[in-house]
Amino acid sequence: MPDIIVTTTPTVEGRRIIRYAGLVTGEAILGANIFKDLFAGIRDIVGGRSATYENELRSARDIAVTELMQAAAELGCNAVVGVDIDYETVGSSGSMLMVSVSGTAVVVE
């Protein structure tokens, strides 16, 4: 996959947008297994950061952004502007993490 510029800004500084190809998205849903949930719960009770969930969150975000970049490349684009990243918990116990990423695929000079 070619290098794709990904930015939350509406433009790429110093580059001119010459073509807008449209909306692209990427999604990832990851679940933490019961042992991770147990240890994260203990960490929450005694305080401190939950490295387990931080790692899950990072992984889900990376997967979603990679999908976004692949979608842009398939449209012949070299950048995605106006990127928005949303995080949600899903499932009856909220033990699954969903990350959705969207932006506008463009070609920049």
C-alpha cells in the first residue's frame, strides 16, 4: 500500500487538493477476554491506568485507520482529510470496543 497522508485537518499544509474522491471509513470491534476484564476490573478498583484496555484501544484504532487508508488507496488517493475518530463500547456488558474512523479521500499535489 502506498503512503497515505491522514490528517484531522481539512487540508494538507503546503499541498493543494486536486481531486475529492469521497467518504472513506474504517471500523474495528475488539473484545477483551474474561481474564483481561477481570484484571482490568481489579486495576480500576485499586486505581491506576489499565494497560490492558489501553492496548486494546490502540490496536482497534490502528486497525480502523489502516482500513481507512486502504479504502483511500483503492480510490487512487494519496491522502485522507477531515478524519474523525469515534470510540464506543458495545455489547450487553460493554466489554467490546468499537472504533470507527471516517474522512474524505483526496489527491494532493
